[in-house]
Amino acid sequence: MQVNVNGIDTRYVLSNEGGGPWLTFIHQLGGDLSIWDQLAGYFRNNFTVLRYDIRGHGESAAPTAPFTVADLSNDLAALLDALGAKSTHVVGMSLGGAIAQQFALDHASRVDTLTLADTFARTAPESRSIWDQRIETARRDGVASLAPASLERWLTPDFQHAHPEVVEQIRDVYIHTSVEGFALACAALREFDLRDRLVEIRTPTLAVAGRHDTGTPPAATQAIADAIRGARFEVLDAAHLAPIEQSQRFAALLETFLQSRV
């Protein structure tokens, strides 16, 4: 399905077989809503599950002007408005986790629970050059040129060997991501900093990290949990895409967390 959200044609998939509370999944940089296929299937009998493509990703239109993570948060608010959802449980991974944090601050009354996976609260000054390099490389050589290094960070060698079909799907989505959508999202993450505002979040929060995540070390996700009162922190035996690599364990953690709050 497609709907215009803040001037951006946005693809979404809604699964509401159970007609239960809303549960929204937000994907990573260079991804799309398909990353959540398995988890959406797991939860759709008890929740109204929403997945969507972030602007400039998947089948959502690519913007031509710079945007911020706050803009991406407002995209989610507008999408929920268009679909008639007053509030939702929110699950965000990587870039999706940044959006989820921003959404919990900017639209607090609309967040029932917050689940953050393999994400961070700020880009340190010394790390800004990494995003500049990715922007330059994507625009010069294409997004596909960044895929090998990204997949190496995202998934452990054991998982890649055992599940080549999953790796291939993730790679295919990544290499077909809009260059400008990717570059502008990198620029948004380069400027992202909510470190001093995390104490404002009062939403029940679950934070999950991959033990082998080198791009976003577990300590970065734990720092978020430490700053949010009452937040729970868990580590899975995975790399950056922990909810995908350890999908059964993540689903069990999320299910228990949601059951305690529904």
C-alpha cells in the first residue's frame, strides 16, 4: 500500500489479523520493511502490525532536500494519522532505533512501549567523518560499493554461512537503495544527538544489542538503557542486525516485554 506522508509517497504493509494493539517496526539504513517479514508474521495474530519504508528507502520516494531524524519521526506520526492509529508499540533497529527514540520524545503520548535494537543516542564529533565518507562513497561509487563492508558488520560469519538466502535478500535491498535517500539519511545520522534528552523518556523501554556488533557496540545501546529510567537491557549472540540474526530469541524477549505492558 502507498500513502502520501509529508509530501513523500510512502509504502507500508499493515497486518491486523488479530486486530490487537498497534505494533510498528522501523528498519535500518539501507533496508526496507521486508527485514521484518518473519517477526511481523510472529506477532500479527495478536497485534496490528505496521511496517513501512523510511523515506528514500525501499519503495518510498526519495526526497531531494536534506532531512533530520526529527523529520523521520514526524513521518511516522503522519503515517499513523493517515491510518487512524492513536498510539503504537514501537520497535526500531539501527537508524530505526534513532527514529524510535526521537518519536518517543516528540510524540510521547503515542508510544505505548519502546524497543530499541543495535542503536545509539548520538554521533560523537570524532565519528562524523565516518558518515561523510559513506556519503561521498555512495554518491561517487553507488550504494552497492558499501554493501560488502556493511554486511560484514551486520551479520556474523556463522549466520552468513548458515543462511545465505537471508543475506542475499538483505544485500539486494541494500544495493537498490536510492543513492540520495541513503546519503541524506547518513547526513541525518551524522547530526543526530539525543544523549542529553534521554532522561525525558518515560515510556517503558527494552534495549537490545548484538554482542558482536562492531559498528554500534553494545555499550552504545546500553548507554541508552542506562539513561532511561526503568529500561531493560539485553545482549544477544549476534552482530548489528540482532533481531534478525537471533529472531527467535528477540521475538521471545519482545513478546514477554509486550505482554507485561498490554
